[in-house]
Amino acid sequence: MNEIIKPLRGLDWDDLDAVESGTRKALAQVAEDPEAVREALLRLPTRPELLALCEHYDILDKIVLYQDDAGVRVRLHVFLPGYFDRPHNHRWSYASLVLRGEYRHHLFGNVDVDDSPAPDALKALVVRPEPVGSSYALHHSMVRAVVAEPFTVSLVIRGPAVKDRFLVMDRKTGERWWQFGAAQETAAEAARKRLTRDRLDELTTSLREWDLF
């Protein structure tokens, strides 16, 4: 996987055209080498620095397969039943390839999150399905939300973090709040979302049963 990611190390992650072009090739190469992904999954228990970055939530699992010194990461996302998220931006630009299932993508544009936007005033500018084979790249300033079919799986390559926090907005309640990166989390917050070894084993089995990796 290191050789696949190497060409991305000099990438300007603020240049989304370059990000899309470079990551599209890398995503395809990773997806087309299931044995390498399988090996990375099986080695995760021996890679505590990567396992510590993996996360489990009630409706989403994030598995970190690779990270380089610049902060580029390769992840698998497994969307669980009932998954939806609220409009939010990101701390980093990224690209994604849908491997299984489908989700509905709502794109709200480049919202000035530092200007206290009103969540109930957000309007989707683009709404599109993301079926198997769909790939895209998003700038960290893009505000988006997703509703996913159960057990949708996506492959993600994210660039280095360029900010400490991102904004989440609830259009129904009008609430908004900042969320921060792992470096600013408390030990209790990190523990609540930690992916356990048992959960990793379950996901590894499911990915094999789904004929992915």
C-alpha cells in the first residue's frame, strides 16, 4: 500500500482537481488488490498505532489501514443500519470510492462555518446517489450529509488535517456544535469510540463474506 500512496505525498490537497485525479487511481489500485487489504486488516492487531485510530459508533465503523508521516490515511468505512449524518465540513480534504451498497449524498456548498451559519437555512445544492463504483473528491470546506443503506462500504483516502475542528449542524433542531480531532479529545472520549479487537474481527469476517476483502 505504501507504493500506491507514495505518489500522493507531494499532492496539494487544496487543489481538488489534482486530488481527484491522483486519488482516483490510488483508490482503484487499493480496491483491485483485495489480498493486500486483507493482509492489512489481519495485521491491524499488531499495529497499535493504527488500531488506536480506528473508531466504532452505533451506526458507523472506521478502519484505518494505513497512515504515512504526512498524515495521509487509507480507511474503510462500514455504514451500519440507520446511518445518517448531519451537515458538516471536514478537517481534511479526501476522496472516496463506494465498494458495496449505496448512499444518498447531500452537498450544501462552501459554507462559512466560522460565521455561525443557521442550520435550518442550509439548502442542498446537489443531491446525488453514490452507488457501487461511484468515486468523488471533496474539499475540506464542503458541507455535506449522507444517508446510507445498511452495510454500505466505502474506501477513503484522506489528506493531512488542515484545521483542529469541524462544524456539525442539525437542521431539525437548529443546533450546531464543533467537533475536534483526536489530539484534543479526553481519554474518556477516545475510549467511547475505540474499535475493539472483537469488533475488528467481526468486521473482517463480514468483509470476507461480502466478497470484498
